[in-house]
Amino acid sequence: MKYNPQEIEVKWQQFWEESKFFHCSETGDKPKYYCLEMFPYPSGKIHMGHVRNYSIADVLAHFRRMQGYNVLHPIGWDAFGLPAENAAVKNGTHPATWTYANIADMRDQLKRLGFSYDWRRELATCDPEYYRWEQLFLIKFLEKGLLFRKKAFQNWCPTCNTVLANEQVEDGLCWRCESAVEQKELTQWFLRITDYADELLDDLDTLEDKWPERVITMQRNWIGKSVGAEIRFAVQGSAETITVFTTRQDTIYGATFLSLAAAHPLLDELVSGAANEADLRAFITTLLNADKREYSPELAEKRGMFTGRYCLNPFTGERMPIWIADFVLSGYGTGAVMGVPAHDQRDFEFARKYSLPVRVVIRPDGMETLAPETMTAAVPEAGIMVNSGEFSGLRSEEGKLRIADYLEKNGLGKRTVTRRLRDWNVSRQRYWGTPIPVVYCDRCGIVPEKEENLPVRLPLDMLTRPDGRSPLPDSPEFYRCSCPRCGGEARRETDTLDTFVESSWYFARYTDPRNSAAAFDPDKIAYWMPVDHYIGGVEHAVMHLLYARFFLKVLRDFGFIPESRVPREPFCKLLTQGMVLMGGKKMSKSKGNTVDPSEMIGKYGADTVRLFCLFAAPPERDFDWTASGIEGAFRFISRLWRLAVGLAGTVPVVAACGSGPEHAVLPQARELRRKEHAVVKKAGEDIAVRFQFNTAIASVMELVNLMYLVKDDIADDEGGKTVLGSALFTVLTLLFPFTPHLCEELRLRLGSPATLAESRWPVYSESALLLDMMTIVVQVNGKLRGKIDVPVDEGEEAIKSAALADAGVQKHIAGLAVKKVVYVPRKLVNVVAG
RNA sequence: GCGAGGGUGGCGGAACUGGUAGACGCACCGGAUUUAGGAUCCGGCGGUUUGUCCGUGGGGGUUCAAGUCCCCCCUCUCGCACCA
């Protein structure tokens, strides 16, 4: 009779597997609900972060099922990637062997946790049956010009021996191994995500209130749209012009110099033949090699050097010296900036350091005069244009439009939009990834592989080289091929795809994972998409979530996804869960502060581990793992176990919440029944509306506590027994999404033949929430002075009189005049006296 | 610097539309049970000069009533960061 989680959990896991309760269907008239967690990388072991993530998702999946939804809740493996190669080098195994062994281990661990997945839909991205469709997409990308090759300076990780996307460089370090990233000029494959920048930005508006605001903001900032103008400046003594980008064309009259990034293409010509050419070139080299790590813009003093050349301000006609400046970014805008020291802080600092003229051309609102001599900082605010020729007197906003018109009319420039977002570099010089389905032919050039030849299989009969380099470029059996177009001898691309490509569409493949004729059936994807609730870590706020949004839009435009039947966005609602910490720090092997989920399951059982992960804190917040915390969760489960087992045979098997008599004789029974309904209401709202599982669990604990309190008083009464039974089955039903094994076992022991996995979420009745008496709080001048119990249908005047008669009130209004009595229905009376 | 989210008992955290601050859990204390310990059940648990005041980072304000709304400030965490 003792609670033995090991025994009962495995039993129910087998039962669910055989019963197929958690298999979704594609027929029937139930509404669909697609619940998805970010699929794991098969690193070898499940960690607590996974357990938390999947426990959250499992609650939602169970809850929706119980509410009558047809729920898709799949799992799979993000199986390509570097760790497999590193482990392979270290252990002399093949990445595939390592990966599939890990998948097998982790699958067992997930099954031992009892999550309600539809295992039929499991997929692994390293399976050719998966990546063949990705290769098909890539061919379409190439045909549409959205996949292209470009030679450019790239982020190169010397440790991983591969390039990295912009999104994969954090503080100048590789996101994976934290090596310093170098700049290397290479020819690489890119996906033209910038073509979708506007759509990716605009559609963020539709996610407002559904995605965490910070994730939306991070994506907005990452795309970084700026609306402004390009202005061309003629270089004196040259036929060349320099184009700058600005969002503040209204300050053009205040532009007193021009600054160029060290990598600006015209710089070479500008400095040629200068008297101090050697110095200039040395300076340029210094800037190009500057270490971007540990760089803090506020602290670092701006550095620059005068090129000796001038250009003309087309508005003032004045000569503007052309400088090289370290604060100008080569990758943004045009790599050239007009210097307006009075109205831009960076330009101001630069001008003060190098004694360049400061000219005020905007008078900000609420400021009388602005004298360059006395300014200690730039004034970037908008205002009235001054010293600006025919534009003087205009407001900045109006001036921007008028200046832009003028630029366009006179061929000096044009309106333009600049974005921070760069195209996505997807080639990786690695082995364990999806081969890019392209060949190089001397006669035909770059030719995509024929669709009928897909998949281009990654050969599994070779090992990663000890230095980590891919064996593919050294494997003629892989790269030798015939040209799909002319049939002549050709060479296959040996770069593989960034693994973020696989995770950009897996959620779509889950809708039809065994389809061998197409990536997915249009009807199935139209039925299941979008993902209704997506749960994962906030670390994917930019990379994965941006790429996935991009892919859905592209697949729609390619016709793989029926446009009118699938929403614009892949993830309707996003929940970013917090981390599981230990001692205030992120769990990590190197710090030695990890807790192994398997060990915890062995000690307490899966239900306890799941319950604690959900009870310790609201899902979005980080929480600290504590030994006493999980003890507490176990204690609660054991307490419920004892209660239920103790009542088995005493209480009747009842069908649904509120089966107890409406008017039980015993007051304790009536109170328990009221609490039962109140908890059904609270727990349901906490799960469905607020996603606050901790408070949902807390309210069920309250109900259990009350049952302990009243059970001995009411168990001998017929009505009381029914109320007890009803409350008990309600507890088991409400807790089922959290601790399914326990609840199912207790349900059975109580003699109910109806499985909870197929049960409906209980429904509360509004009338059951009311008792015949209610407690009214009585305040004097806003301070609690007493409580009165009155019948629920008592009138306002009677309640006010009762409140005034209360001893505590009388004491505090003694000698005072009662000015006013405020009554808040069903809640309180406040006596205002003075 | 910009953006987002926090700051409530010894601790994790509740308080949803302004209406009993501290639900629930942990830790601690007491009682019952027990040879004992553990476990369990019951009770207590913000501070205090103990029947009274003070308490939600600090200071002002609105209100009959403020953790909640408004203004100013401090502080912590995360993200972005010389983006023109």
C-alpha cells in the first residue's frame, strides 16, 4: 500500500503506449491543438532544463486533450551538428553511431518521464528521409535566387573550423565553443533572408500579446530597420562620389566633415599619393585588425585620421574634410557617415577631439539658444531647423521630407531604408550536416542536383579527421559526380548546411512525418499549422525563431504550403521558459552543480520530478533546484496517496466534479464542495489563461488539505461520503496533467474503470461557489478592524449597520464622526470617520 | 546608452479588475503518536514596546482604500549596443 512510483509509473507508461491514447487523429470534428516544445539536440543525456520544458508542454497537451481537442504533441531530434563530430574524434566512433546511440538513450529517458507524445511521429534530422526535403527546398531557393554564393569577409571559428552566421557570433566569440571569431574572406552560400526583412518585421505586429514582448523587441532590433536617405558627396579632385546614409537629413546643413569606415572601398584610392600615405595605410590596417571583443563604445575614445582629401556639402557648398574613423561600421549603411557634431553624440566627440567645426542647425523644443562654444554634448532631439538656408524654420519631421524631395529632384541622393539584418550564411565546412545539393560543372557552372536524385546522401563510411576538418573535400567517391545538366564530369559541393536550417521547418514536417512522396501533404499542414503553443528557451529568441519564421514564408511562396490555408506565422503562442539553476547559477558540468534527472526519477519517481519543476516557480522565471524543494513535492504526492488509498472503499466512485449533493447536511461537506468547485475554476484558469502552473498546483494542495481536515467529520455521512468522493476524483483529474501516473493509479485503486487519459476536464458550477454565509471585511479609514459573517443575500443597509455595530469598529470610531460608509458588494465595508 | 523584466517574511513564491498583504511549499518551533529516531497527523510561524503601532527597494502624489494607479529616484537580471 506504500507509494512506489517506480512500479506504477512503468506500468502506466506501458499502458499508454499500448492504448494509443496520445496518438492524434486527422479525422473527426474535434478542434485541433498543436503543442510543441523546441526539439532537443541528442547530446546524450536529458538535463533538468529539458524536463522543465517538456513538463510544461505536457501539461498543456493533456489539458487540451481533456478539453476535447485533437492534440498533436510530437518529439524528435535536432540530430546534425558539431558535438557529434567532436565526440567522434575523441572516441573514434562515427558521428552517426554516437548520435543514434544518444537518441536511443534520451528516448528511453523521455519515455520514463511519461510524456504524452505521439511517438509515431518521431523524426531525426540526420535521416535522409528528412533532409532530402530540405535539399529540395534548397534547390528551389537556388532557382528563385534566394540561395546564392558570395565572396565576403566571414566569421570564422578556428576551433570549429567553419564559418558562422552573424547570429552565431556573441561578443566576438563563437556561440558554441567561445573561441575568438576571426574574419576570413571566403566564398560562401547565403540564404537571402533580407528579401523577407520587411515581412518578418511587419508580421511581428501580429504576435503582439502572444509572444513575450522582449522576444519581439529582440527580433525588431535584430532586423533593425532605419528609414532615411542617401546623400552623395562629390570628392574634390576626383570623379568619385561618396554616398552616406542618414536618418537625419534635416541636419545636412550642420554636416562639417565626412567619416569613412576603414574597410570603405574608396579609401584605397583616396589615400594613394598622400604625403603621409604610409601612415594612413598603417592606420587603416590597425583599424581593420582591431579586436572587437571587450569593446565598450562609451569608454573607448574615438580614433580617426584625416585623409587629406575633401568633398563638398551640396547644400552649404562648403568643403568638408574626409576622415577615416573607427566608429563607422563597414557592414551597416554605406560605410560612410556625414559628421554633424552639433546633433550626433559620436560626431560631437570626434569633432571635439580633432577640432572640427560644430554648427548648430536644429533648435530643439524648449531651448532658446544653442552655442557651439558652450556645448558639452550633442543635442540629438528634433526641433526647428535653423541656419539651414531655405529650409530654416521647418520642423525636423517636415524638413526630412523636404530635404529628401530636394535630394531626389536634384539628383543628389534618394530616400532609402537600411537594415541591420544580413543574409544568412548557411555553408559550413563540416562533415556532420546536410549536403548542399549543388554541383560545379566546368561547362554549366553551378547546377542544382536533379530532384529525382535526392537525397544527396551524406556518406557514412568515413570518419571525421582528427583536426576536425571535414573528410568530404578529400573524398572523390563523394564529390565526383556527373553534371545534372550536361552529364559531363563535375564536382559536388562539399560544404554542408548550418544545422539551423533543419530546425527551421521540422515543425511543418511533424504534420506529415512519414510522407515519402512530398515534404508534407498540403491538407495535413493546412489542418495542423500553426503551432498553437511553442515552448522553449529564450536563447532562441533571435536565431531559431527568426529562421523558422523566414522558412514558413518562403515555403509558402514556393507553393509547398497552401497560402490561403496556413497563417503567416508558424508559432501562434510562444512561451519562453526560465532556466533551472542550482545555487543561483546555471547548471553546468564544469561547475559541478548539476542534477541528473534520471537519478531524481530513481529516487522520487517521474511524477515528483515533474511536479517540482512546475511548482517551484512560474514557467517564465528561472528557479533554483533545491533538495528540500523536491522533498516537498514528494511529500505532497505521498500525502495524496495516503488520503486516496485510505478512502478507497469508503467513498463512492463518482463521475464528475460536483457529484456531491447540492445541499449536504454537514457544513464541512458543504464547504468542501464549494472549495472543490473553486479549485476547478482556479486551476483551469491558471493553466489555460495565465500559464501559471505553480498556483494551479497550490490550489489543488489547498483542496487536499481541506479534505484531510474534514474527512473524519463527514465520512460517516452519506452525503459527506459523496462529497469526499467527488472532491477526490476532482483532485486526481486536475492533477493528471502534472502527475499522470499517480493519478491514474489512484483512480484505479478507488475502483473507477474510466481512465483519466480519456477523461474530460471538470466543469465547475457558478452557484456551487456560493455559500449561504459570507464574510465581510470591515475597515475603519482603510484599516482592517473586524470581520462580520452575514447571509449571502443580506441587503446593503443591513450589512452596513452590522459593520458599524462591530466591536472593533466601535472602538476605533469612538469620539469620531462617521462621515461615510463605503460598501464593496460581497467584499468589505469601509467606515470613514474623522 | 536603449529595450524588457524584477525588488514582497529566514527561503521559493501568492495576491487576476485598486478592496483582508504574505496563498501554497520549504525551513523553523510546539503538541500528539513513538522505547528512541524517522515518518505521520494537528497547531504556530512578517516585525513589534503585544491588544498597539509599523510593514511590499526609497521619496512624493491620487483615493474612503495603493504591493497594485501617477511622478521622481535607487538597485538587480537579461538582451542589444559607436546601426549614423
